[in-house]
Amino acid sequence: MAMSAVWTNRFRSALTILGIVIGITTVVTVSSLLAGLRKGIVVFFEEFGPNNVFLARVSGDPSEGMAPPKELKRRLMDPMYGDYILRTAPSVEMVGLQLFARGAGNSVVKVPGFETDRYQFSGADYNQTQISPREIREGRGFTQEEAARGAPSVVIGATLAEALFPAGGAVGKSLQLGNATYNIVGVFAPAKGGFFGENGLDTQILAPLNTVKMRYPASNTYFFTFKAKEGLRDQAIDEIRSAMRRIRKLPPSAEDDFNISTADSIIQNFDRVTGMVSLVAIALSALGLLVGGIGVMNIMLVSVTERTREIGVRKALGARRIDIVFQFLMEAMALTGLGGILGIIFSIAVTFLVSALVPSLPREVPPGAIIAGFTVSVMIGLFFGVWPATKAAQLDPVEALRYE
């Protein structure tokens, strides 16, 4: 009976639940996109190893491309820190070092017939390639001997390889960067996960650390990766922090002028940011739900007025107040529940559309968001339908039967 009443005035019902549809669509869509993005980021950082601890001058991107201005005023990192921490931190098993080339970004990478400016050039010592190993699709990584002598050997990311060598066969070829020529010894497999479907590692040019030092002597953006002994990661973090504060002579009251992070802590920071985004989305959708709820209450009041004689007939035939209340509450809940279902359908369609436009962005529609969206929509009908239902139940049957 409730669905029949909704269908009888379907155009009016559609306009009434528009706010509900918009609100539910917003919440579920944002939840789905954030869940997909988080899944990509979790996969991205899982590749760096659960026992690894990262040390850099700034937070965020270790290449310091988007570092906060305040953190850029910190003292530079010294490559000797790694050896000192390895000697003084019993929980640390191995240390790797990476250097981001300063000045390389002003050039383009060239091969015969192709060039691109979408790349990141950095150097790593041999330990770094062992602590955070990456799958190689073609060729090999540079050897310990090549790393020691600073050979012009590089391993490039999958996306960069496709841009420079569309027909394949990058291994064994050379690329030119600035005034230097480098031999491609390997191509990384596509990196897993990423931010908004993109992974910066896929455009990376990785060379031996000593090669970058020789080619770009002004480079000073160092990034350390410490491999903690099994089960001692938290202890390793404390030991690394203590060693850094000693070596940089920080007084007890001073804040750290360096950044220590792990894959878990980075994901937690991301969760805090997305939590704020979710709150904003909920606040915006709440406005739509409020408007929709008021619309439902208004249309139900109109419905009570239009169906006064019907209510009188029902009461005359023995319907109790609770029966009338239940009837109009069911109609209000059916109306908003239908709006919730439409909102969920639209949100899933939007999520699939975004996933089709950005194939590398994981598609994730949280079941909890769907259940919560439908439940909230039904509860809005229950809340805003109480007054009209109560008003209908309080009508005097004699007066209702006389109503024209």
C-alpha cells in the first residue's frame, strides 16, 4: 500500500526524494573513491617492506618537491648518518641510501625519435636495492661492482620505458639526460598501487648512487632506508631518533629537525587527511538529506490533508491510531528508502565511471557505506514522517468523514 501511494504520485515523489538521492550519492561516492585510493596507497607502501624505517629531512615526498617551507629550512642530511646509526642502533640490520638528483629536472630524457620530461632521476647504493627490492620486467638491476665505481648504468620505470621505446626493447639501449649518456640495463615491472592511480616509481630513472654524485655534485637530498631486525621495528625507530638527536646536537626541549616514518605511519597520516575529507562530504550531504527530509515531511502533511476522508473511513471501520501512524510512517520510509536505493545506484555508477576513466585507480565500493546509506535514508523517513503520521492518527473520524 505504501509503494502504491508513492507510485500514484510518482512525479511528486521523485521531486521530493531528490535531496535524499543527492545526499546518499555524495556520501557513498566519496567513501568509494577514498576506499579505492586508500587501497592503492596501502599496496604502494607494502612494497617498501613492513620492517623498514625511513629517514629524511622533510615529511611527505622525500625528493622535497612539495615539502613545507618550514621544513626546507632544516639542516641537510649527511650521508655519514647511515654508518653512525648502523653502529649505534643494535636493532638496525642494514641501511640503504638514496640521492635525488638536483638539476636533472631541468632537462628532458632523449632517445632517437622520442623524448619526455616526465621522469625522476635518483641514485641508490647497492644496499638500497636489497632492502627495498623491486621486480624487474626486463634485463637486470645494476651490480654491486657497477654501484661501487659509479657506472652509467640505469634501470627505468615501466611507464618511462613505454614512452621512450613504444616498440619495446629498451634493455641494451642508451638514453641521454643533459650532457650525459646512460646505458639501460633493466626495466622495472609496473609498480603496484599509487596515488590517484599513478605511481611515480613508473617514471623513475634509477642509477648507482656514485653515478649521481659525479654527474650532479650539488645534489644533497638524501633519503635513508633502515631495515630493522625482525620484530624490533619500534625499538629501531627509538634508536634511530636518539642517534639523530645526538648527532645533530638537539637539546631535549627542541623538536626533531628530521622526519622518521614507516609504511604504517604514512598510511595513518593518509587516513587522518581522508577522515577530514569524509567529514566535509558528510556535512555537505547532510544538507541535502535535511532538505530531502523536510520535503518528505511537507509532502506527507499534504498527503494527510488530501486523504482525510480515507482516514475517516479507515477509523470508522475499526482502524486504531497505531494503524494510521504505521500506515503513514511506512509511506514516508518507503519514499526515503527509494531515494536511498537510487542514490546508491547512482554512486556505484559514478564509481565505475571514474574507474573506467582512471583504470589504475582501484575500484572499491565499501559494503558498509551502502548499508549505512540505505539505513540513513530509511531513518530520515521515520524521523520526518512522525509528525504527519501523528497528525493523521489524531483526526476525529466523524470530522474526517465530513471533510470535502
